[in-house]
Amino acid sequence: MTLPRPLLLLVAAIISLSCTPSVSSKPALFPPPEGEGTLVADKAPDAPRADAGGEDFPVPPPPFTEGVFPCSDCHASMETDLTRRELGMHDYIKLEHGPRERWCFDCHNPTDRDKLRLASGALVPFSESYRLCGQCHGDKYRDWRVGVHGKRTGFWNGKKQYLLCAHCHNPHSPHFRPLQPLPPPVAPALIKAKGAE
Amino acid sequence: MEPDPRDDPSESSRRQFLKAVGVAASAGAFLAGCDEATREAFFQKHFKELDKDELAKVIARLEKDYSAKAGKPVTVDTTPAMDGVLFGYALDLSRCIGCRRCVYACVKENNQSRDPQIHWITVLEMKKERGVDIFESDPYYDSKEVPRPGHFYMPVQCQQCQNPPCVKTCPVQATWQEPDGIVVVDYNWCIGCRCCMSACPYGARHFNWADPSVPIDELNPVTHYLGNRPRPRGVVEKCTFCVQRSRHGKYPACVEICPVGARKFGNLLDPASEVREVIGGKRVFILKEELNTRPKFFYFYGV
């Protein structure tokens, strides 16, 4: 099916108009680092936000490897080396996430180690790591916030318990691990044989 | 020729009298031979015809009976449907890995018989290259790890049809649809004819061929009359969206156990509910749509 030319032009015009970045959506997509003041548009309740800071998602504590948190316990007294290298520590972490260029300080914060760092420079606590993940995985983040992606427990008509992305996906190697299935059902033929014994 | 004694009016009335005596005697013997609880159970009315006092009496009898058998207090709930609620379910086929955690969580929560085995949920393994193809699917897959490459998994349970063929076919109205959309069974009214099982296109109804066996320490004592209370032999049972949980606002057990978060549950009449988000924003289908059963169980692709 081909559209008549005037109609085609109209559609093209609508698309180009709707794609023009508007002032109101820009600050929401790139929120200023904390402490730099908030823009007016940021306060609009319905503005789409890539980073849902301020929204309340009840999540259990982040799934840290035992003994690693707070990171500052060790790192506070250590000098920060910003060069990419093979680490002498944390050797159990195998980074299998995103392009090969990815490395620690894309997500971890070199100065305050107990926080994560967004691309904007804003710091987020580990308990709000979904804001970090949502920077790249915007569609999943959107689904997660409305309860379509990820597991919800609690009450369908009331208080719900969410999980952080990291509870199901190892952030350093996020592919979901295969599981051993529980036993298959007994075939009807076998049920009969058992009753006849 | 001798006159037929049956033509004799006096003879006929004697026969009727003896017949009446026989019936009365056998009924009397039956009722005298069993205790009051059995008598009450025998004459129990249909669940929907019980008034408040009768219902309380029935529940008291059942709770006493179940608690004695279980050796711990068992409660039987009769919470009715909430106003303005129509339950719906959505399952993400792109997430399910076929681990069968839901199957066994359901068995535990809903007191299904362990032997002979009854599962309300069947997980079908299907080939990705064939797509959703029930006839080619395998419910007995037993691989070391799931998901197997090239396969996807489709759990099937009661689809809680809005136009349920099982309800239409029941000759005694022992199964019906509640106002919140859940299709339930009154195990005290079911005669075990299994017409509903043959009418169900999803294989979602299951028959208790023998006395159900549930280990006492594993018996879930929080039960609902129309749901997970202990069943007798010879009745049909099925998924009720965990009526004992969902009518108190909780998610069904299968939703809570799913390790990949593939299962979504909520109120179809609430535009902000998770199921409505799925129906509004994802690619959704219903199983065997062509049969016009109008399931309230939706399969979707979350990717």
C-alpha cells in the first residue's frame, strides 16, 4: 500500500515535529549532578525520566559479595589509579557486560567508592542501582517500574516488594544463569502401573 | 387361566407397602450407621444456596474434620469476591526458562495429592523453530539445565475463561464462575462425572482417582472452601488463582516463586495493574483463541 504524496508529507511533518527535542524533556534525560540545583522542568510530575530519582521502589538490600561493602573500608586508604589494567584484587569478577571498552569506573565512582556514578556525574547509592542500569536499558527500566519486567512479591492491590536488577542479573555478567529444572510430572502410564502393583 | 396376582388391587398395595418399608429401612440403616457429621455432609446444600448460619455450620464441621485429620488447626475461609475486581494473569514467554518452580510451589500451596500425583500447572517444552505448537510439545522434558538451547517453555494451567466450557457442561452445577472471574469447584457437590475435564481444551482439570495423599507436615492449613481445602476421592480440582491468597490481596504462589519474574497477576479492571500494563504495551496472545473461551490468562513477549 502506498500513501498519496500529500498524506506522506503530512506524516513526515508530524514525525519530524514530534522528534524535535523539547526543552522540557532534555533536563529529565540528563539530570544535573546533585548539588547543582534543579531545573524547572524537572519538577513536572509527568515528565519522562530516564533516572527515577525520588521515586520510591521498596527493594531489599543490594546483593553484595560477603565482606566487600562498604568499599571505603579498604579504598579510603588506597590511592586511586585511573588507568585501565588487570586488577590485583576482585579477581572473581569477570566482566562480561557490554562492549569490551567497559571497565570499573564506567559505573563505580573513583572518589566516593560507596556510591555508583551515573553518566551525568550524579552519584547514586547501591540501593538505587536501577538508576544506573536504566541509563542503557531504558526499555527494561520502564517495564520494571510498572511491574512488567522483573519479579514482584507482596500484594497485587497494595504494597509490593521489588528486586534490584542486580538481584537477578550479576551486574558484571548479567546473562541469566541456567537452572536445574524440578522433576517432570509422572506420565499417566506410570501412575497406572504403580497402582496395579 | 389363573388371574394374574398383580391385577389384584390388594396384592399391589402390599407390594408398594413392602417397597416403601425397604427403602425406609435401608435409608434408616445408612443414616443410623454413620455419625452426625457424615449425615450433615450428606444433606449439605449447594454452596451458593447456603445461608449465613448454614455456611458457618458447614465451615465449623469441615475445620473440625480437617484439623482432626491433620493434627493441627486448619482454617477454611469463605471470603467472597471483592467488588470491582476481575482477576487476570499474564505470562512472559520470552522470560520463562521452564524450571518448574511454579509447578511445585502450586502443589505445596494448594495441597495437591502427591501420590497419585496431581499438578495444576504443566510446563510444555517447545522448539523455537516451530513456535507455539501444542502437539509437538513435551511436558516430560528432563534436561540437566534449562533453558535448553533452541527451546522455549510454556506453562499451561487453568485459563480462567470468561466463557468457560467446563461450567456449561457440569450436570450438577458443582463448578461455576465467581464474580471476580475465578472458576471454582464445590468438592462437596461434585459427583466426579468428569464431563468438565473432557470439555476443558487446556487439560487444566484434574481428577482424584484415589484418596489424595498430602504429607501432614506439608499440608497448608490456610485454606479456602472453593480452593485449596483437602479434597476427597472422586472429585475434580483445578487452579483457582490461589483464591485463598488472591482474595486477601496476595499474589498467587506461582507468581511469588517464579525466579525470572515471568508471571504477572492483577485486576483487569484497574488500568494501572501489571496485567493491564502488559495487555496495553506488549505483544499478547491467548491460547486456543479460536474456541471463544475468552481466557483471562494472557501470554506475552516481554522483550
